[in-house]
Amino acid sequence: MDDKELAEAAALRKKRTFKKFTYRGIDLDTLLDLTPDELMQKVTARARRRFTRGLKRKPMALIKRLRKAKKAQTDPLGKPDMVKTHLRNMIVVPEMIGSVIGVYNGKVFTQVEIKPEMIGHYLAEFSMSYKPVTHGRPGIGSTNSSRFIPLK
């Protein structure tokens, strides 16, 4: 092996390779160009049922606000403004990718940046509505052994 081949091999090792995103065998560029009917055939049965029954006024208003926020974005490398919503049952579609959504969890709006891996999931999955229990020490009344506590 001569110096040129060694340099090429080092450059290949140095260059980071990223796994190309695909959703059910479709790459991201093609996914963005799909019609709603073609997309509907690729999602799970629950999401397909939801789309066949039609997107009502509120989900369509959210998508419209997301489009408006993306259009108002001036910096090509920056993120669009956060769009707040209570629609936790909204299914993530490819058009939402790159948007920043504030999903209400019952107390505050959790900021969620939509990534391609989120397609087909509900917004609620990315904003927990409860705080997981952290168990402490057992108190009085927890077991039979703690029933009688002498004062002396």
C-alpha cells in the first residue's frame, strides 16, 4: 500500500458516517413527498383508522400554525418558534419534522422538537403527564411490625 491509499483509508475512518433514516423502508426525502393516502398505507392500523375518519378542525389548525411558524423562521440553521398545543392525541406526520411544539402535560408545556423517528407516534408520548414515584423509607402503619412503638 502506498501513501495515497493510506491517506484515503485514514480519511474514510475520520469521516463520520450516519445511519440514513428510513420509515418502514422509505427514506426521509421520499416520505416528505408522499400523498396523505400513500402515507396512510405505511402507518399502523390505529393511525390509519384515525386518518380515514378525517382530521378535524383542531389538528388541522395545529398543522397550519406549524407551517406558519416554519415560514416565519428567517435563520436557515435555527429552529422555528414554539407552537403550544393541548392536542396530546395528535399523530406526528412527516410535515411536522423540524418543528418545535409545546405539548401540555396538565401543568406546563413541555418543549418537543419533532424528529423523523417520531413519525406515527402521538405527541403525548414525548410529554409525561405524571411524575414517576420515587419510593422513600416506609412510615408508621406500613407493616404490622411498626404497629406498636414503645415511648420509653
